[in-house]
Amino acid sequence: MPSAGSQVQVGRWRGSFWSRTSRLQSLASSDWLSSDEVAELDQLIGGTGLGQGVVVFKIWSRDGRVVYSPDRALIGRQFALNNEFQKTLEGEVVADISSLDKAENERERARWSRLMEV
């Protein structure tokens, strides 16, 4: 069972996450993030518990364009949409063990053979 101290820490992390990501609502009306939003995501992934255990964090637009990635070379690139992506657009949470054979996983393939994609 977690201690009271760890529950407080989790609560702080959740509050930090939600206060920072509330600005991402701009994606509802735009396909791009501002440089301030990208910097906030960088800090969130690199400076909080969210980034622990996460290999890579990407945000996609509805048309398959990468709007956030720690790999800046991916931002703005568009990739083919697959069935799993289409399901997420309909509100379904999809998780899969990926063999990383898709083009957008080139850097990950260099280090890992498979990863969980959510």
C-alpha cells in the first residue's frame, strides 16, 4: 500500500500534468502547437514522473501529422493512417505491441525491437 507521502506526490504530479496540458486544448481548433506549448511538453516529459518509463511521447493531428515529438525532425511529417489510429479518432483507447516497422518509428527501431504503443 502506498504511503501518505507518495499519495501526496502523485497528487502533485497529476495537478502539474493537468494544469500544463490544459493549454493543449488549442489542438481542438489548430493542427499545430505553439513553441511555448512544445517547451511545456518538453519540461513535462523530461522534468516530471510522466517521463519515467516512457520511451517516446508523440502527439498526432487528425490527418496523421506529428505535432509533438522530442525528435524535432518528426514534427510536421505526415504518415499513413492505420486502423488503430482511426479507432483513436473515434474515442477508443488502443494499445498494441509494435514491431516498430512503421516509418515514424525509425529512431526507436535503432534501440528496441518492440515497444508498447498506446
